[in-house]
Amino acid sequence: MAQDLTQTARALKAVVIILGVLIVVGATVLAVEIFRRVGQMADERPLEAFATATVSLPAGARVIDIAGGGDAVSLLVERADGRRQLITVDRRSGTVIGTLTFEPER
């Protein structure tokens, strides 16, 4: 009976050691993968300089607000007649991507 108890204790020690090693290896792999992905995110989109470009606004218009995100810059413009437009521009080339004109309902 003492021999059975000794064999059971040895088997239990082996299981505990193996599980402990697996936990350490798993935690290490997880930490390395997190650091690798964070490093990739930082390298994916390096900040590039703004292009030197001219954006043509309608005569008498003034820029009220500017918002940027990614490769585009949006300008909220008030025209001379009081209407507002949202002009979205590619920040590298200065090309107008799109224009939204806000008109009151009639």
C-alpha cells in the first residue's frame, strides 16, 4: 500500500510540474505575441508629411471648422450666401474627395 501511495505521489508531482511548465510557456507566448502585434500597429502607418496643395473654396466662403482622420481632412465651409458645405480633401494630394452641401428644407 505504501508503494501505491508513493507511485501516486510521483505521478501527481509529474502532472503538477508539466502543467506548471505549460502555464509558463503559454504566458510567454502570449506576452511575445502582444508585443509583436503592438509593434506591427506602430509600423503599419508611418505619419507622412502633409502635401503642399491649394484647396479652392467658393468665392466669399470661409472655413468654420476642420476635422482630420486617416488620409482625409474635412473642412466645414460657410459660403457667402449662408449655405454650409462639408468639403473632404485628400491630405497628401489636396484633391477634393467629395462635397456635401447643406440646404434648408423648402
